[in-house]
Amino acid sequence: MSTDVTALIAEVESAERELVLSRFTHDDAWRLGCLLVELATERDLPVTIDVRKGTQQVFHAAREGTTADNDSWVERKVRVVYRFGASSYLVGLRARAQGRDFNETHQLPLQEYAAHGGAFPVRVEGVGIVGVATVSGLAQGDDHALVVEALRSFAPPTA
């Protein structure tokens, strides 16, 4: 396993431990989505943004330069988070570190599951995963980083 991938995995795992909220309401989901749109607008990023509470889609926006294919990527990344309990980026990095193809290893259809960066679990202290915030449209590391940045500035973590 490459040290770069090992270091990246450790960094993503650390962010997932750090970014635990004290609550996550529908209004919080909306505010997080708006914050992501604001960041994307300031940087003129062609991204689709999606925030869910449970399985309910509470916020969805697509900026200029995106297509319906980005909506498909969002769905596929979200499925990975809910199935594996970790960010889609972390799940993909772990497979890569083991030299495995994620979809083949888990016998999951590529059209339904994408272990690519951009979908991040929204965790609440004492509860666990209560939602998912997703960005699609950039390189996978950049999709992931935008969600992490927004979550870091969204609310002080409890941990």
C-alpha cells in the first residue's frame, strides 16, 4: 500500500471522527446545503449539491456546468455511505489501498454504487449517521474536501 494512500486514509478517518454534530434537523440540512452552494458560487464551481436527513432529500441544487449525470453520481455515492457507514471517499480509498476494485469485490453494480469522493456521513453525537451531504462535479478529492470544509464551518463539532 502506498504511503500517500495510507496518509490520505488516516486524514479522512480523522475528519470523520472529528465532524460529529450535536444535532441535525431539517433546517440544519437546508443551512448546510446553502453553505455549500455559497462556497461553490464564490469559487464558480460546477457542482451538484445534495443534503439528506435519513433517506429524505432535504436539499438539492445543481450549478451551471453540471448535468443529470451528476445526480446519478450523487445517488451512487449516497448508497455507499449508507451501506458502509463511511464517506464514499474513504470506502474507495480503502479498496484502492488493498489493490481491489470496489464494485467487483462487493459484487455491487457500478450503476448503483460509486465509492468515489463526495458523499460524507452526517453524524450526531450519541446517535450515529443521520444523513449525508454530497457534492458531485469536481475531482473526487475536491468533492470530498468541499463537503468537509462546509461541515467544519457549519457548526462546532461535539468531539
